[in-house]
Amino acid sequence: MGLVTGILTLPFAPVRGIGWVLDKVVKAAEDEYYDPAPVQEALINLERARDEDRIDDEEFARQEEALLHRLEEIRAYQLRQGGQPGP
């Protein structure tokens, strides 16, 4: 970027800064939303709840299906992003 271009685009610096911050916030939110660890932990806790008879088999199946669907969504996202899916 030349000196003249830098001076002429200086009024837009705050807009570029806000854009940069928003990109970082979106990236952090996506990283958290598409993290498989909480879903895997929820599956473990669900299995434990069934083993301890805190939930019945019907409720277990319903919740397990939702969590497995979420894991599929996470893995599909990771593949679209070019990353390797987790275990």
C-alpha cells in the first residue's frame, strides 16, 4: 500500500478494525460451537445416567440420537473446513 493510498483510506481504518475484530469473534464462536469434546462428554454422562437408572431407555435413545446427530454435524463441518475429524 502506497503512502497516498494509506492516507486516503485512513478514515476507513476503524471500519477495517471492526471487521477484523468481528472475524476473530466469529472464528472463536465457530471453534466453540464445533468442538466435539462437550458432545462426547454429554454422551458419556448420558450413558452413566442410564446405567444408574436416572433415565429410562426411551429417553436415553432420544437424547443419544440428538447427540450423535450433533457429532455428525461437527464432523461434516470439520471436513468442509479441510480439517481432520476428531475421534
